[in-house]
Amino acid sequence: MEKLKDLKTKKERKPVSISLKIDTYADLQALTESAAFKLFIFDKTLTAIKTAIRSKKNEITLFNIVNFNYLLSIDKTDFKKVLENIVQFYIEQEEYEKCKEVDKLIKKL
């Protein structure tokens, strides 16, 4: 039973695969200004950074943008800056419990 548990905890995190449909600059601008898109990106990024900190990774691949054949990764040296941006977003959204969660992660770095 314990061996099965060890296998589950050692399972490697895979980057989130997304496909973006962007035909014009206006499409790109609308996407990046969308609160729903920002929430998706920040939530997935937060989860990835938590995993990286827990597993002591020096880099984490966040997203696989499949239709552009592009992997988006961040280095451990950028975790704090990214987390600070996430906190700002959650403050704007008045998600104060999330802010506390992110602050705790920042302190772990």
C-alpha cells in the first residue's frame, strides 16, 4: 500500500495545454484583458509554483500552447515576482484568502 502512495506523490506535473485562437491584435487584447482568462492563468500558475516549491524545482513549465508549439516556463528566481503579480490580481478581485495563500508561498522562497 505504501509503495502505491509513493508513486502517486512522485507523479510529475505536466504543463497545462491550451490552444489560443487569435486572428487579430484586437483578439489578443480582448483575451489578455479578460478577467476569466487572467483568473485561469493565475490559478494554474499558482498551482504550478506551489508544486515547484514543494518538489524543490529550479524551473517549472507552466503552459504548453499547442497551436503555437510553445512551452512557457519560469525559473525559480522569478517565482517571487510572479507571485507578487498574482497577489495584485487577487487583491483586485477581493480574493483575500488567496492573497494569504500566496503570501505564505512568498515567505517560503
